[in-house]
Amino acid sequence: MNIKNIEQNRDLLIESLIAEEQELIKKIEKSRKDDDYGLYKNLIRALTDVTSLKQRELANLPKETWKDMFSHYKMKIDDEFKEVVSTWRQKGEDIKDHKIYKIEKEIKENPTYKLYYDIGRIDKNSKCIIFFKDKMTTIVGDYKYIATYISSLCYNENVEIHGDINGLGLGLADELKSIGYIVKPTTLTVFDISKNIGGREIKQDYSKLREL
């Protein structure tokens, strides 16, 4: 039995348990009206068992969500192999919205873009504000999740990554370095709000904090 059949059987089981749960609730209401307390107690026990089993099966459902995927390859079109890009959405073995785009021309000289990030703490995760190509995005997650997202923005682009490498920013810089990206430190301007005075610049140097 393959994974898809297992998931289909699980879905059928959950649907059956929900239907059984609804039937038991109807029978419980009727037994209460009929003052049949013996049957009422037995139905309550049965409902408890069915509900527990349903909750267990729901908890075991795969946590996968639809992901955007792509692939760059050559495909035979009109007796010639031409470069194409294929995009689709995937969840486990399920695929939808599959599209293929033919590359008409390739830009040889890619411009260099700059990506800036600032990171802080929110609950148990990190909150990262990313500014790239005149667009600001806010994401929440651990270092690996944020670094993977930044990597997806940089794919097939010439990108310089700039960020605060103090505190939480240093952890994200390390994660980015592990997948091949070096963060260029920003220059911070720090203000003493309590004394209401102007700021002083702090120049950061990643190489002094981590051996490159």
C-alpha cells in the first residue's frame, strides 16, 4: 500500500468517526428524553472512545502544506532542445498548477541587488524584516527558516546581503554563511534617548566576530 492510499484510508476513517460521533450525540439526546439512563451511560462511554480516536487520528495527519516548486531544464520543442522553467505546487506526492515556461532570451549581465534585514525576537521565534527590490517583507521563524527564505530571494540573482550582526543578527549571519552567503555588516547609528542627544556610528565587522 503506497503513501497516497494510506492517506486516503486515514481520511475515510476520520470521516467515519465524525459521522459516528454525530449519530451517538443524537442517540444520547433521545436516551435522555426517554429517561433510559443505562443506555445513556453506555452511549456516553462510546462517544468518549470515538471522540478520543478521532482526535488521535487528526493529530497524526501530515503537517505538510502546499509548497511552491520550480525546475530549470532543457526540453525538446519543435525538434530543438530549448531551456524551460517549470513551476508547480506540491504537498507530499500531490501536485497541482503545473506550468511550463519557455525561456525566450537570457539576460547575460545580471544587475547586483542589495538585500537588507533587521531581526528581533517574538515569543520563541525570530521576527525578521527584509527589504529587497523596493519591497518590505516580514517573516517569523527560526534562523534556518529565515535563511532559507532569504536564499530563495537570492536564487539566480547577484545579491549583496546586508544586516545587523549584533545579537540575533549574528545567529542569522552564521546560518546564512552555512549555506554560502556572507552578510555584509550595516553601520548602526545609536542614540541615547535618555539624554536626548545625537547618535554615534558603530561599524560592524563580521570577520572579527567569526572566522571566515
